[in-house]
Amino acid sequence: MKALLSKAVGGPETLVLEEVADPVAKPGHAVVEVKAIGVNFPDVLIIEDKYQFKPERPFSPGGEISGIVKSVGEGVTHVKPGDRVLGNTGWGGMAEQIALEAHRLVKIPDAMPFDDAAAFIMTYGTSWHALKDRANLQAGQSLLVLGAAGGVGLAAVELGKAMGATVIAAASSQEKVDLCISRGAASGVVYPKGPFDRDGQKALAGLFKDATAPNGADVIYDAIGDAYAEPALRSIAWEGKYLVVGFAAGEIPKIPLNLALLKGCEIVGVFWGAWVGKNPKKHQESVAELMQMYVDGKIKPHVSETFSLADAPKAIAHLASRKAMGKVVVTV
């Protein structure tokens, strides 16, 4: 089978497509014939050794897949050969086949296209965990989403709307804000591209305060970090919750903790991948809720571009450029 491999630390240009041995299903595992792979920001980081996990090389990027079960190992009962499934893999997904722990697989409805399935679990799983488990977002509250047109951001917009919140979408262009409004945001704000000096940061804080007026945002969902974090935090409501989801803008920000004191707010970490490992039963319940929301038409991935497996490095580079809207998917 063919697999896209990271054999040296570097950007997407270092990835190579090579023939490797077909995987075998060990006890408790399943082999999936991959049909589509969702591209996510961790794919950008993991090949540069900047992610929380550093797999041994060579490895394939690709943290979520959809496909058809080819074979199962001893003890696997909840999926069987021929089942249509999606799965969160961490890495290893950008290949024609993958062997992984069977408990990571979820059956998908017959009407769910493989592209949608591959673009589903990481973004909606992360954002559902963030908004429901970490923020306890309530109907009637206000939700400010930074990086709102990205994969997890757009999922947060849709889920926030479905949960009854008033969603304010913050993104780097009017085109991106318009997409978010079409997906359920009540309003939006276009922020400039950094870097920012102190005056620039004050102006950015003013933009966020105006967008969340008069009371500030009850919940802030921050998937971009960098110089946007502190100005956004200045717009939080009293006793609000600031969700630290990711750092797509580059640098990990340093937050003056006096802001947390003055706002009486909580700065809350969101690490969905680790949470899944520690709470498998709750994760299964969350996936069931999300799948029902998909069936009911309340959420649906916005797949903006698709690439072939041979062009998967271009897909990762496109995501890294922060020009992508919604999800980018690689098809096999």
C-alpha cells in the first residue's frame, strides 16, 4: 500500500509517498481501507516535532480518517469487515490502509459521505468538549470565537448556535466572517493580521470589546493564540470563561494574570485528545450526541477543498497558510 511518510523533521515539503507493507489487525485492533482523511492543524505541527506527541519516524500524519473496515483482530466485536466507519487516529491516517485500536472507530450512517465523516470527529469533538464540558455554555450566553472560519472554529460556531448561544465570529477577512454568519453566527468582526505593537493591541482589544458590547463575552473560544489572546481576554465578561484551544497564529501567548483577577474569569485549557483517553465512556456519549445532531441537520462539516493522497503535502501547506475555510480533506 502507499503511505505519506515523515522521515525527517520539517514542513510539508519533506513528506514522501512510498510503498509500505500492508498492516495486520492485532488483537483489539482493526484494519481500515481509508477513503478520506481530515487535515487538521496538528498535522502541521507533528511533522515539525512541535506537537504534544512526537511519534517515532517514519510515520504518516493524519489524525482522523473515514473508510471501510477490512479486517478485525481477536476480541473485536463492535465493528466488522464491511462497516463504514470514522476514526480518530492521532497520526497514521494519510495512507491507503491503517491499523488502529478498534475502540477508536465509530460506525457512520449510510447517508454520511466519507468526506463529511473524515472532517467530523476532531473538529466537532474538540469544540463540543470545549463548549459543553469545559465552558458549560448555556442558552442565552454570548460566545466569541477566534479563528472562527477554521475547522474547529466553524464547528464551535455551529455548536454554539445549536446550544442557544449568541455567537460572535472573529476572523481575518469579511469572506470568512460571512461564512460564519451563514453557519449560525449572529455577528462578526474582522481582525487585522499581526504582528501588533502596544497601540495595535489596544486597537484590537477595542474591536473585540465593541463586538461583544455591552457586557463582554461569557465564553471566548481561542484557537489562534499569539498576539490576539490578550486583547480578546480584555473583552471577556465578568466571571467569563476563556478557552485555550490552540495556537494557529504561531506563538504561545503570555497572559498577564492580573486580567484574570480583574475580570474574575477562568482561563480553561482544552485538550480533547487527552480527555478522550481518560474518559472513553463520556467520549462515546459525546460522539453519539454529535452524530444525532448531524443526522438532524444541525451540524455539517464545511469541506472547502479536497486533495489527492499524492498532493497531501499541498493540503497541509494550504492549512498552514491560514487561508483555508472550514475543513480540508485528502481523498484516497
